[in-house]
Amino acid sequence: MRILVLEDEVLIAMDVEQLCRDNGAADVVVARNLAEIDADRAAMEFHAAIVDVMLDGTSTLDFARHIHEHNVPFVFASGYTDFDEIFAAFPDVAVIGKPYSGSDLVEAVAAAAGRLRASRRV
């Protein structure tokens, strides 16, 4: 799988990238802000995504809508606290709250990609 990670915290991004590789991802691309990744490219090139709700103070919800409309499975992994907005806009997308365990994140991505039964986490 090719996985896109939208994460602006460098250490978290490094950990998530390694976690994905350790769990079988063939390629992991990390974007620390929305200027680093084109939504159309993401919709065509990635099998799954891990999306932080806020990148460098900018909402990723429009980006998430775009990849969702193009059937790219993803999860939100975020320290953002207003999950109601996310649940309303993306009722079928799992939200993993920071801090999270690696196993929770891997399970959520696998579920989003159709490899496990999905569960909604906070």
C-alpha cells in the first residue's frame, strides 16, 4: 500500500511513517502542510491516508472531502478536540485522538482500507 500521512509534528510524522512501514506499507509519503500535496494527486496515487485535522493552523477538512469523494480510504488522527464537526461531515470515517497507540492507528487504517471491520474511535 501507498499511504499518505498529513502531519505537521515532525516526531509524530516520523513515528507514523515508521509504524506504517513496519506494518507492511510499501511506500509512505509525509506532507507537513497542504502546499506539499495536491488533492488530485493524492486521490490518484494513494491507497489510504492518515489525516491530521489541522496542519500548521489550516483545516484539512476540504482536502479530506476531496479524497473521500475519490474513494481514498482514510482516518483522522488528531489532537483537534471538536470531533462533533468531523463526525457530522464524515460519519463513516474513524477518528483516532492524540495521543494514540500505534496498534489503534494501524487497526483504524486497516479497517478504512477494508482489511478489518471498522470501529469509531475517539
